[in-house]
Amino acid sequence: MAKINMVQALNTTLHDVMTEDDTVLIMGEDVGVNGGVFRVTDGLYEKFGRDRVIDSPIAEAGILGTAIGMAIAGLKPVIEMQFSGFSYEMMHQMEGNASRMRNRSRGQFTVPLVVRMPYGGGVRALEHHSESKEVFYAHTAGVKVVIPSSPSNAGPLLKAAINDPDPVVFMEPKRSYRSFKETIQPGEYTIGKAEVVTPGEDITVVSWGAMMRDTLKAADMVRSERGASLEIIDLMTISPMDAATIIASVKKTGRCVVVQEAQQSFGPASEIIALINDQALMYLEAPVKRVTMYDVIMPLFARELMYLPSKEKIVRAIQETLDF
Amino acid sequence: MPLDIIEKFEISRLSILDENGRVDDALVPDLPDDKLVSLYEAMTLSRMMDARMLNLQRQGRLGTLPVCTGQEAAFCPAVLAIRDTDWFVGSYRELGARLMRGETLANALMLFNGYEEGNVNPVNDRTLPISIVLGSQLPHAVGLAYGSRLKGEKDIVALTIFGDGSTSEGDFHEGLNFAGVLNAPVVFLCQNNQFAISTPRSIQTRSETIAQKALSYGIHGIQVDGNDALAVYKATKEAVDRARAGGGATLIEAVTFRMGMHTTADDPTRYRTDDTVETWEKKDPLIRFRKYMTEKGIWDDGKDADLEKRIKADIDTAVKEFEKGVEAKPDAPFDYVFGTREAIIEEQRARFLADLEKEGNHG
Amino acid sequence: MFEFKLPDLGEGIHEGELLQWHVAVGDTVKEDDPLCEMETDKAAVTIPSPRSGTIVSLNAEPGETIDVGHVFVVIDDGSGEGAGTSGSPPEAAAPEPGPAKDAEAPAPEAAPQTAPAAKESGSGNRVLAAPATRRLAREMGIDIQTVSGTGPGGRVTPEDLKAHDSGITGDATPAAAVADPGTPAGDNDIPEVPEPASLVLEPGGGAGIPFLEITGIPEPDGPVERTPFRSLRNKVAVKMTSSSILIPHVAHMDEIDVTEIDELRKTYNSRLESGDSQGKLTLLAFVVKAVAAKLKAYPMFNASVDLAANDIVYKKFYHIGFAADTPRGLMVPVVHDADRQSLAGVGYRIRHLAEKARTGDIGVPELTRGTFTITNVGAIGGTHVFPIINSPESAILGLGRVEKKPVVLDDEIRIRKMLPVTLCFDHRVADGAQAAAFVRDIKTMLENSLDFMSQI
């Protein structure tokens, strides 16, 4: 089987899902004839037609708002925010309606839709194109937030998101879109479930999205340097968070480092540490460390790599936690 | 290279029934007598329930409440123009319309006493709950209309209701634009009641009419006398029929007046004079409709007194029933976060119930 | 009788000013008849009567401010005395007691909820300990406040707890190969050496060992100072007692001529850039390298006795501990994989670890997993030392002070630098001949610098 990148994995999945299920519909800016600015929706317009692959006006609230109606009417819209930096234009529809329709109507109306959005830094982009704001959506009850990290898990996770009964914000790490290819490894990927990528005994390292690559490389370095045994967890679902997998791991290792691309404060890393504090404090041998971006406006690309978590920073955090 | 006029637009205003109950025979819609009577009954129920709920709020028996007295003709006839299978996507100032869609008096009492259960329409599953964020429901209506059509229900339309204040929101413009480009079968009904809390219509938009905003999006637009039930019915019916036939969306501006406060937390005397209110009292939609029906020979004072008595009894019963207590599961909010069972939610539910047991029910 | 309490008329209103009554005491009112005009921060409103009946009392004057919740009108509605109050919207039906039946919630973590407050809050100065160690203390029934820490920054370690635990347990010094759950296990995992059964040291007792008598001391006849066995001293005591009781020690002594190797050392050190004191080699570094090199040929001195399995465990890795006298007592930092490190690397590790031990910054990983120990009293003085084996190791090498001595060499009396050494070994795993050969080989290696260079 040929090796493919994440864009190809997502594209193939959309082709498959739309063939299997004629209630699935694509809508967004430039997703039709153009196939999306990252080509994730390439070829869908030609195959499924303009009724199911809608080139929308440039209006993010309109896209989500209309998709909410479509979802209530029984469709499964998969909409695209061209970049996560533009998604704030639809925040009121997400917080005000998509997330709450189930609760507001006591289950009479539900909003099963997927909001795809490329996010994250490291691709030398313009302003607003490099942030990791998964916490905006994760902080909204009723919304699920999913972030794939590889060609292998991107497809199954997208399919699971489309088949989920709730609104899912599906954030695609654009740094990982084309940076590596792999032969797709079949695996069970469920929303709400983290994956123990590498089992280990001495320390737990949790990450997600584009940071998984750097985390795995850093883990290799520590492993060969001191023979430590590292347990690496790919979170994959930010919300609802899979506390059980993290807690079981930390109870075993007693040490933990969380690597998050987003800025430090109030992020998923903080939440993970709080969960550990609640459920595994008495198993800790060392304080849990986080490796994150700083609490600054995401710098333009001349400086971005200085600010993002790096392999070296991750290695140091792991070493310090092991040596504590 | 001449300066040419390449497009000309005009906006119509429809008025059929005047303040004295006289009608323009040429324009009177084809509505059977029993429909006229039921429309009047619906508007009266709306008026009386609105007044009763305001009293209950003042007595501490209901929470904050938006009132809609004076606007009954702007929303009730519109419901008469659609089918049960069409989508109704309202805001929060159309009590009578919701009751016509099958919501019960208990629905209103529960909702405005803080129970989401009040949002559940017991008979109609195409009536969305109230929408409080202004204008945000407009794109929903577009998606519902488009979605049902794509699902194969070719003759479904969506009716959405909102106020003049909402027309300044981005969602209004995005909703109309999407309806235009998707050719979605939607009827946008704007209750222009002259005020967005304290902000008068004159500083909400520089447009001469709200109806003309439709033209920017390539959809139909019309202004009607919103206190004229016949005009609102006729305009809505035409818009619905056109949409159903694939002719696209319509924006209807129903010009009316909010006789009461924005909500019970508002004091309208701070921003408008009694004169204005008195002018609009003469235009009351119920009085002129009653005169019309009386003139037509299908209504009289005796029937009117009977109706009021019947409605009052119904409301009394509903209030009494409601005040016996609401069947409300305290942990219901945990049931409706996700459609899947999530450990992190269930852990918190267990903690909530344990806390509740320790501290007692503060409902 | 119905008591009408002023409701919250707006969103979060706390009081209202009574403008005007529409009724008087004795008036008959119907439900929804106007009672009064009230002005709040938000609006002036008419308050309708919530009941039909007769006005019994009006509890405020126009101009007066009334708090929300205050009974400002009482109406006789025929319901009898004290029948009801207002202002309370219907409440939700009482909840089902207990957690939802179908909730598959994960059980809350028990440990954090059973707070150890009483135990640990005795002292104002909380001891330092990782939460995992605190949990262990609780499980062992030890008040962690009474334990002195020997870990980094004075932190209480699991070993401290074990040492503190009553009686003698094995693995009590920091150098012992105790399985620390927080310590990264290396590639060279070995079967754990089980702890010997606890020995109870009490007067009159003998811990079941024949001929062993433990008694109190006679009342001292003079001024004394009593100090409890605490902390590191206690650990050393436990450790050494059990080692000397359980291991049959044999000592083998010799002297090594280090004149040549010391010249080599000095030459090396003199070539270092001035100020690079960290790079300077000590004689100990040479001994560590020589021992590590020769242990491969004498595995019985790099072994452990596994009493539980009745096995001798020969270790294929060479972690050489060296005893260090620190302000807090005896510690044994470990140079891991000494056989694989360069001479300079070993020298650096020794200095570095000794410094960390001295300042108390040394970590558990650096004090554990040793396989052989060297103890050096030479800096202070003395000829030979008889060291006790650092259990569960099988041998220890004691170094005395290097002295210039007259030595017969090639039938001439020469002045040579002599290092006295004693190998103490576990007679269960090795015999005297092996010890003699082992020491001889080390001696040969250290006396001949070329030999040394070729074998490290």
C-alpha cells in the first residue's frame, strides 16, 4: 500500500464517506471547484455536485449557522473554516447555538456536524494563520474537539467525527498536512479516547496534533541517552478528555510532561494537570511539567520557531522531570 | 459613455384592514370564516396570556419575561400561512405564534420560570426553541429549508421571525445572502416594533424601510401593516407559496409597535413618550380585527365575553397546575451535553448528585 | 393568610421604593388587582395582587424602601393562619437520592479524599516529600512529619520511610539497590533482592538468632547525652548491622605500589588547563577503573545472594559506588557503567557526585543500583581498613592512606608510594583464593602503567 500524507488521507475519507452516506454535505469557502485551499476537498465537487459540495459566500457565521439548520434537518454537514484564525467570526453560532441546541430543546433537536479547520504554526504563514486555539472550543460544553496527528489517524478520526451525534470541531495541524507520509496503519480511533502510542514505565508524555512528531523524536533522544522507558500518549480528543487513559498511565509512571502547541495559560495542558491533581496526585514522584508556547500573541514566522515548543525543550522537560 | 440607470427598485407596502375595521375588498385574502375566528382566538389568547404572565412576574411567580402585547397580528397570521410540516424558527417575542404551533401554556410558564423543558413543543417537531441571540436563527432557517429540500422533501419551507434590531446583526445579512445564493425556500418575517430595547428604528438603520434590504441579496421584499392580520397573512402566504414553488426567499417587514416593555427588567418610560404609545393604541390589531369580524357577522360581544371567560379559565388552570410543581430531574443538564455517554461528564454528574444530597435541593 | 414578599422585579433587583398604595387595610381585592406602585433601579411598576381576599396589613409607608423578600402585604385569602407566602416560584421535584443509577462514572480517587490532616498537620514545618512518598508513608502507617529526609533538598524518600520503619529492614542506605518506583529502570534490570525479614531489636531478645543476646546498657556512671538514632545515622546502623550479621565477611589485605601510576596521574593533571580542577584525576579514579576492569574476570565479587530464590545473581554491569563522608553522614554515590566510561569520565563523575553528595543535591538515581563499593579512608589516615559489605553487594574494597615506604625492589631498598588495600568479601559466594587472585590482578594493573593503560 502506498504511503500517503494527511491531506490525502482526509480527502480519501471524505470521498469514501460521501459515497457511503448521501446525507453528508461539504460547505465552505473555496471548497468546491478549487478543492479547498489545502486541497482537502479536492475532487468532491466534480463527483458529488454543487448541491452537496457548496462553495459558500465568505461568511463564517453564515456557514456554521446554515449548517446548524442543515444538521437539524437531518444532513451531516462537514464545513470548513479556511483557517482557524477566521473561525472566531462564527464563535457565537458555536457557543450560542451548535453547542446548546441539544440542551435547549431537551434532546428534540441535535446538531451533528463537523467543523474542519487547519490550525497551528510552523508553516511560515501570515498573521492569524498560526495559532492553536483548541481551548476556545474545548471550553464550550456540548462541543467535541478532535485533533489528528498523522495520516493514519486523520481519516478514521474524521469519519468518527462525521458519524458523531454532536458538533465536532476537527482541527487539522497544517504543519503535519504534508510534512510526512506513511502507510496507513489500521487502528481503532474513537472520539473521546486517547491512544497510548508507546507504552513505558518511567514517565508519561502527553501531546497531540503537530506536537506529536516532536514529542516522539524527543522521546527517542531521551530513550537512547539514558535508557529511560517513556509512555507516549496521543490525546487526539481534546474534549471530552480521556482522563482514564492519562490517569492510568500517570499512576503507573509517577511522572508526566504535557506538550502543547498553544500558549501556556488556561490550555488543555493545564486541564490535564488539574485532572492528575484530582485523580493521581498521590502517585506523583515529581511535579508535572508543561512545554507550551508562551502567553504572547503568536509571533509572525520570523520568530515563531523560537516560541513554539521544540524537540530540545521537550527533551529538557522530560530529563528534568525524570531527575527530580 | 453615458451615465445609465441599469437597475430600478421599488418596495411595496400592503395594507388591507384599517384601524376602523374596513377592508380593501380587492385585497382580502381567501380565508374561511372558521379560520378567521381561530386566528382571532389565537391572538386573544396571546394577549391575555402575555398580560397574565406579566402579572405573575410582578408577583414573583415568573422570571424575566419578554412581552409581546400589541404585536399579535404580526406573528399569528404567519403561522396560519404555513403547514405543520414546515419549519418554524422563531425568536422570543411571538408567544401567540408558538401557541398556534402547538406549544402549551405550560410550555411558556416553565420556560419563563427557568426550565428548559418549556422549550419542548409537545406536538410539533419542526418548531425550534426560542432563540435569544439576535438574528442567529436566520441562517438556521436557511439550512433547514435547504436541508429538507436536499433530503427529498421538495415542498418544505422555513418561516423565521425576528425584530428590527436583529437586522443590524451580521447573521441577518449572512442569512439573507445564503438564502439568496442557495435559493433556499425561506420566509424572513421581521417584526419591526420600532424599538430594540431603547434604540428606535430610526437609528437602527439609515434605510427607509427594512423590506428594501432584501433587494441587496436578490430576494423578494415587502412591507406590510403589522397590525393588520389580513395583510400579514396575505404577504406571508404569497411568500410561502413562491418559496414552495422554487421561487426563492422573501423578507417581510411587518410594521407594528411594542406596547409594553422590552422585558420585565426594562422601563420604557425612560426612552419614549406616552403620546407615541397612545397613537399606537388606536391601531390595536385585535380591535380592528374584531370590528371586521363583527361587520362580517361572524362575531359579537357575547362571543367575545365567552371567549375571554374560556381563555381565563384555561390560563387559571394552567397556572394552578404549574404551581403544583414541575417534574424536573435536577441532573437533566448532564443528559444533554453530548449525545454520547462521556466519563468526564458522568463523573461530574455523580459529584453533582452527591453534593445535592449533602446540601439539599435548591432547585 | 397570605404573606406577600416583595419579589425581584427586575434581573437581580434587591430593593424597591414604595411610591403609592392602591389599597387600604380592610379592602377586598381580587387576584391581579393593583396593590401598589413600586420603583426599582430599573423601572416603576404596578404590583398586582397574587391572591383574592381582604387586606390584613400594609407593612410599609410610601417613600419607604423595601428589601426584596420582605413581607409588605398580608392578605386574608381564607387559607387559614400562616398558610403560605409568595415570591417562591414552584420548585423542581425533589431529586432521587443518590447518584444516577445508570451513571457509569469512574469511582472518585479515594486517596485524596481521606485527608491525612491530623497526622501531617502536627508541625508547622511540613517536611518535603513527593505525593507518592506521602501515600507510601500513609500505607506504612508512618507519620511523615517524624521522618528526616535524605533526598534532594532534604526531601523524604521511600528509602527514608523504610529506614524509619520499625526494626531492621534491608536496603536501608541510599546506596542500596532498592527498587524505587520513581527511578528509571535501566537496560540492566536484575531481579530484586528481597528484603530480609525484619529483626526486632529489643532488650532480652535475640531475634531468633542463637547465641545472639541484645540487652540494654547499664545506667551510665557519668554525664551523658542521649541522641536518638535518626535519619542517615539510623540507616547506616540498620544497614551495617544486617550486613555484618547476615554476611560472612572475609578480609584479604595487600599493599599496592602506586608510584608509577601516581606519576602518570600528576603528569595528566599538570597538562590540564589551569583552573580546570574538575578535570583533575584522583587515585580513586584509577582504582575504580582497575576494579571495573577486573570484576569481569571475577564475577563472584560483582554478585548478590538472592536468599528467597536461593540463587547467586551475577551482574553483567559494573556500577561502582564510592563511600563519601558528607555533612549529613555516609553516602555512597554510584559511578554507573564505570567499565564503559573513560578514565577522565570516571574522574569527572567522582568529583561531580561527591560534590552533589556534599551539598545534598544528589538524587536517588545517583545513589542506587551500585554493584561494588570502594571506601577510601586514605585522606584521613590509617593503614588498613576493615569495611563492611554494602549489602546486597558481595564485596567491598577499602583503601588506606598512601604512604612513602621503604620497599625492597630488585634487591634494593627503594622509597615507593604504597597504597594499603583490604578486600572484604562474602564467603558464601567466593573463596580466599579467588579474593587473593582478584586483588593480585588489580595490584598488577595499578603497579604497571602500561598494563593499566592497555586494560581500561
